[in-house]
Amino acid sequence: MEPIVALLGPPGSGKGTQAERLRDRLGFTTLSTGELLREARAADTELGRRAAADMDRGDLVPDDLMVAIVRDAVAKLDGEPILLDGFPRTVAQADALAAALSERGRELTSVVLVDVPDDIVVDRISTRGEGRRDDRPETVRERLRVYHRETEPLVDYYEARGLLRRVDGARDPDAVADLVRAAID
Ligand code: ADP
């Protein structure tokens, strides 16, 4: 059975960078919900328009919208190794993911927490200069608050299910990549 891995971690933890590496080096199909939403906005689709205000405030896009997207995407990836970047982000999304995967006869194989302290997150985002609209300092602080409130409970959720692997995301990208590979092996 091909693996299904989810990357968990605060904004600026480098999930996107690690997701790209796992795609290039290990052949994972990556599903990055933040990227999907930014593309939807750039293309001015219905989804992009619905998500825009939440994204710009640093809030989460509603669960039902995100769950529908991921369920559809997963249904097209039967038999492929999947890497989820930025999903699930709430307990409701995690429950829905388990149900969607089980409909396909699959399940999550591991969840990698890319652990980075808040001060490093703020530092990194303020210096990376990607020009994202949600990278303004007050929005970054809101994204962090939302992370701690909505997403961090998933650490216990997946720990209880024996799926959680922690890696030190404060190290340089190559070192983190090695840790992530070791964690999912
Ligand atoms: P980061 O991890 O740096 O916050 P992402 O690219 O993963 O960046 O997400 C950017 C924004 O997209 C989030 O702040 C949120 O508004 C929206 N988003 C992405 N994934 C989800 C999700 N699973 N549930 C709800 N909103 C999401």
C-alpha cells in the first residue's frame, strides 16, 4: 500500500519546501491546500473568491470547502503515494480525511510535525519576502494564533493514534529533509 503522509506545523515551518523535496526525491504527489487556494485566487475561480477574505485575515477557510476539495483530489489518486501539506488543519478536517481515505480503502500512514518555535516563525516570514498578502506582521500573528488554537490539537489527536513523528524544523532545509525522510521510513 502506498504511503499517505501529512505534514503538520506552524506557518513558516517550511512544510512547503519539504513537500517539494518529497515530491522530487520520493515521487509523492503533493497536495498543498494553501497553494491550491492561491492558484484558485490567481485564476479568479469561485473557490478563490470564497477563500480570499479568510486568507487575507489569516483565518482558516471553512472546513466544508476544504474537505470537499481534498476528498475529490484523493479520489483521483488511488494507488499513489500522497503528501498532504497544510491539510488537515482542524480536528473536523482530520475526521473527514479519515472517512474520505477509508472510502478509497486507504488510511494515513504517518503525520510529521515540523516543529518550529513562534519567534523563529515570525523572523523567517518577515525576512523571506515572498510577497504573500498574508505575510504582513499582524496577519502572521493571527495565523500563529489560529495554528495554536485550531491545528495544534492535531498533535495529540495523531499521537493518540500512534501516527505522529516530530522533527526539529528549526534546522536548515537539508537537515530537516533528512529528518523527515527518516521519520516516514
Ligand atoms: P501557512 O502554513 O504558511 O499558513 P498555507 O499556504 O498552508 O500557509 O496556507 C495559507 C492560507 O490558506 C491559510 O492561512 C488559510 O487561510 C488557507 N488554508 C490552507 N489550507 C487550509 C486548510 N486545510 N483549512 C483551512 N484553510 C486553509
